[in-house]
Amino acid sequence: SQLSAPHRHTRSQGETNTTHHISEPSGQVFVYGITSNMAAFETEHSALLKMSSAAFYACSSFLITVVNKIVLTNFRFPSYICLAIGQMITTIVILYAAKMNQTVHFQEFDRSVFIKIFPLPLLYVGNHITGLASTKKLSLPMFTVLRKFTILITMIMEVFVLRKTFSQNLVYSVVAIVVGTLIAASSDLAFDIEAYTFILLNDFFTAANNVYTKKKLGSDGLGKYGVLYYNAVIIVIPTILASVLTGDLNKAIAFENWGNPTFTICFLLTCIMGFVLMYSIVLCSHYNSALTTTVVGAIKNVAVAYIGMFVGGDYLFSWPNFLGLSICMSGGLVYSYFTFYKTAQTEDPEKQQSILLEDTLTLSSKVGDK
């Protein structure tokens, strides 16, 4: 996206973009046995925008979990696919109306859109399908454990796709998160080859979706809103066809609670929150790295597990589980410290104030991306 403020090219302490800048000589960076080419530094954003976008994503992720739980579990809505279709249609309607009202701006549709957005639609569909399959086939503890491998996959993909390097502190904190989740679910290590295949594919699709979302945000002409809009436009029709072929659409139409005002409100909230969640992911990826977006989701899940110890009454306490969750949360907090607080602390106060002012003016003056 275009910024009204001048571009600032820096390297943060936690993460370093190593793509080649036109005015800089090329070089090599060697980090943990991985060599990557130097490249253009990222545009720097204020610590406040980084933290607020991450918090917005965490809150959105938590809220959609709650409303999805109500619709799918409490009301027993029969179709995950139709729920996803509702979220896609809501995204299309909101962004199209905003574009017509000139509240947001993004490229008009042409053949170049397919090139600019690819492979995000495929990754989104793959992530959705494998996520549903793995949810049905795995217990909650094992699902939580194996989903954490998304963090490692994201880190590896950022090195090779986005040419990033990571400090020793960030690598150790990510390892702590994964080790903690393994300990937490060590009492439920039942092996199922089909379930493991689906969950590991889901990890790959999630990581690839986050990394390529970050990459596509830099595509000329699409921007944050263009990525959201055209991703939904391209995949909604194939998803509707899939729901017809599988019989999901008929089940959704025949659902008996459509006349229930409470269900209708909850269903609409789920559709709206689907848009809010997708926007929060793109926003968090825009101001932070794809890895940070993934770690924020992991921290949110652990926080929900902690809350579940005291609320709900269905948590079965065990020392391995509690110890593992604590290690995982500690790793997440250390990652957050070195990503947000430490970076902001090491920056010059006057420079940081200038960055914050410019970012604030940018958001005020340019609501949409070109």
C-alpha cells in the first residue's frame, strides 16, 4: 500500500528483512545455517500500530470462536461450508459497498488480478478443508499440539519466501512454544495416520496463507482491501458448488432454526466476524510479520485454555498439561517482548514519536489502499 509519509528503511532487533534494496550492494546473510540474499528493508511502523493490530487480531479470533461455537454447537447448524460461504459473501458485500461509497479504494477487476492474488485462494480453501477434517478426527489436546507446528513452518517459509532472518531470542521463544504444547498433550499421544496427515497439511496451508498474505500486501494495486475482496470473490463460487455437490447446501436450507431470532442474530454475527477476522489477519500481517501473526494466534489459544481452567468446569487438571501450557505461554510472552517492547525501547524516542505521528496521519488521511 502507498503511504503519505516517506518510507523509512530499518531493521528491527527481533526480525530483519533481508531482501535486496536497489541502492544497496548485494550481500549474503548467514543465520542458523540458512543463507539468503539481501533485499529492500521493510517500511517501519510504530510499536503502537504493531501491538494494536496484533491485539485486534487476537480479540477477533477469540470472538469468532465464541460465536462459531454458539452457531455450530449450541444450535447444531449442520454445515461448516455454508457458514464459510456466508462469511465470504459478507466480505464481498461490505467491501464492494465501501468501494462504491469511495470509503476504500482498490484495483478494478481485470486479468492481472488472478496473477496478483494467486495462490491465496487455493491456500484459503486448502486451509479451510483440512482444518475441518482435522478438527473432526483429532482430540482437542492433540489438535492444539499439532497446530503449533504452524509456527515452525511459518518461520521456515518466511526465511525462504520473504527472505527474513530471526534473532536467537525469537528462535528460542518459538521452540519453547512448541515444546510446551508437546508437554501439555503428552498424555494423549494417540497416533492416527489419517488425522496426522490432515492436521500437518492444515499447518502448511495456514503458514503458507499467512506468509503469502504478507507478500501479496506489497503487490501494486491490490493492497489490504483488494487482497480481502478478490480472495473472497474468486473462491466463493467454487465453494458454493462444493456445498451443492456434498449436500451441505440442502442441509443448511432445511435447518429448522431459521425462524429463531436468536439463531438468526448469531448467524449474522458469525458472518460479520468472519470478515472482521480476515481483515484483522491482513492488518496484523501488514504491520507485523507473518510469524508474529501466527504466534499471536497461538498465545490466544493458550490464554483461552487458562481461562477454561476456571470457567466452564470441563477442564481436567494434570501437571504435565499445566506445565506445558505455562511453558508455551512463557515462550509467547518472551516472543512478544522481543518483538514489540524491546524494539520500541531501542528506538530513538524522537524518531519513534515521528513514526507514530506519520502513521497516524496516514491512517487518518488514507482509509483505503491503492
